Amino acid sequence: MYFHLPLILLLLANAISSEAKPFLRGSDHIIRGIDSAHRHAVKRSSSFARDLRRALSGVLEERADSDSEKSYHCVSEKSAGVAVNVGGSSGQSTSTSSSTAGSGVGFGSSSVTASGTASASASSASSTAVSTSAWKLQQSYEGQSFFNGWSFYTDADPTDGTVQYVDSSTASSNNLTSITSSGSAIMRVDTTETVSGNRQSVRITTDYTYTGGLVILDAVHVPTGCGTWPAFWSNGPNWPAGGEIDIVEGVNTFTANQASIHTNPGCSLPSSDSDALTISGTVVGGTNCAAAETGDAGCGVVSTSDSSFGSGFNAISGGVYAMEWTDDGIKVWFFERSAIPSDITSGSPDPTGWATPLASWPSTDCTTSDFFYDHSAIFDTTLCGEWAGNAWDNTGSAGQSESCASITGYSTCADFVQNSGSSFADAYWEVNSVKIYQSS
């Protein structure tokens, strides 16, 4: 009996001529009757309900005030290449990395050596549908979760600085780390006016490690001022065996960035000539990159731009630094905020289309796979130490026109650091993001 009425309605719907359908759409009485029959049929026969809906699809029109049926499906975060944060502020998370980086491992490999990443998105559903870039995003540190996936270094400063690096809890409670309302990460030096020993600061290291890659830093502000020695860099195990790559580094009131590499003996630049290297910067300190043979200096390249570091960088709201590390060598670029390539902004970076790099260390006289492996990215701001402290009386370097001894009135860097906390108001990082890409 329950099938007879719907069947009649089905036959009636099929028999209605195309000319009569507008009349049927306009008749609330008929629509209500068909809707009622359909609901009755659904209760008794789901298969017949589907048939009935198909038959009436050309008759019934959608009603704006009716409830629409919705369906949802779950996507596996593992298969989507997304890290799953399971530890809240502690940064515990799972990783999508499947290969292990290390000596002898091909470029583009990576691993997570300790729990925690901000995010991993090797093949995100939100990625641009068509991309010509060979670089695919593996790790992104940004927004409220920026500090997830970083370890806070608390040992003594290896450069003999007048600084005490603190753990995550201390940094947060002392307002040395924070996230702004716009989502940028802050890392500060303590500004307590007088301290009896070393001044507190922050040094963080990614738990994620990589061999080869493209690292992109978007920063709004870098620490500056007498006594400061900030750096964004990376290194491998058993320094300098695994190599060190300094992407952003400078001291005191420098306004020009110095990018450098430090290695075991056997690595050098093929030339000190900027044109021969096809770089925009200037080689300083010679072509030997071995730390043990250069007093730990390695081989550096100083930018010719006075907005690449310090107060000059901060005055233009910063910009982007990019470091590419491949079998062909290592390169560093700097782009001011107003000149960031659109492919970086869109998340599909393609260095082949970028301008001349600031620095380049080709593999011709330094096989990168031999001298660099298993790197972690690092932020720190040390104070005084072997560079900022030793350069306390210096002028004429990287845009610094007056010595810090003259600027501050203190004869030593350590005295200044211990007794002039308010002078470190500008000694902070403000970072929009750090993104690490691997080649496909």
C-alpha cells in the first residue's frame, strides 16, 4: 500500500508535459503534496526515495527557506602532509618527514630529531594548483604557533658573551618572547637596568633538521645597538664538521649584513672578486672558509645595502632573506619589504628568476655534500662576546661610523651590558615567518 501512492506520483511526474511544469512550479499546493509524499516514501524505502528524487529533479525547484542537506568527510592529516600538534604550547607534534638527513644523504632530505614542529605541509590542499617551482614547503613557523618546534638553548654562550640564555618558561614569564596581535614572533633581550652578572636573552634551535633546502626568513625587525650580536643561522653536528651558514649577522650599530660560512679545512671560495662570483656583496676576510684556519671567521660576504641590517633594516619594516643550498653551492639573497618577489609571497619560491644574490659559495672549491649536513636553523642575540665585544672601539665597518665606546661612554662592552638595560629597547627580533622548503 505504501508503494502505490508514490508510484502514482512518479508516473504523474513523468507524464507532465514540459508546458505544464511552470504551472507545477508555481503551485504551492502541488509542491506540498509531492514533498509530503516524498517524505513518506523516505521513511519506508530509502532506495525508492532516491528514485523518486531523481524523477522529480526536473519538477521541484530549490526553496530558499528550506534546509539543505550537507555531507562532510575527514581528510587524513598524515596523507595531506600536515604536522599534527598534540602538545599545545610545548610544541609536541608528529612529522611528515620520511627520510633521514646526514652525511652522505642526498640533498633535499630532512628529519625531525626531536618532537615538535610548527607545521609541515609538503603537499597542502591549500597550495597553488599549478606551480613551476621545484621547492615544496616542508616546515613553516609563523603565527600563534611560531615557537612550537624550537628548543630553547640554556647552556653557556659558546662565544663568551655577557649573556644568559633562558628556557621557554622563563622567556615567556619575563616577556622575552611573545606573539603580537598581528601574529609576528618577538624575541627580546632583558631590559632590567642593572644586572650583577650576565643579561638574559633568547637562543632557539629548530627540532627539524635538513640537508640541502631553501630557507626563507621574513622579518620586520632585527636586534640593533651597541653590545648586540644577533644572528639567524644554521649549523650541523660536531661544529665545524657539519658546517655553519650565517644568513643574517652583524654587531653593534652595523647597518650592512654579513653572510658567512664556516667549515672544516678544504673548503674555499674560487675567487674574492664579486663579478667573478656573480654576487652583489663584497668578500671580506679572504677566500679560506675553514674555521680552524681563520680564527673561526670562515669566509664572509658583506652587503652593500645599508638597509640590510640593524637600524636601516628596521626603518623599512625589514624584508626577506632567502638561503638556497644545493649540490651547486650555497646562495643568500636579501629583498627589501617593497621588493619581495611575488613567487615568495605566493608560497611558490623560484630562485632561478631572482636577481643577483648577496652572497654565493659555489661547490667548485667546496663540495657542499662533504662540508654541510644535518642543519638546524637558529636565532640568537648574544651580547659582547668575541665579535661585538672585541669590536667595541672599532669604526668604519658595515655602516658603523662611530665606536660604541664613544657612543655609550663605557670603556668596555661588559660594563655597558650590565649597567644600561634601557639601552637594549631595540634589541629584539620581530619575525613574521620562517619557512623551510625541500626540492621535489
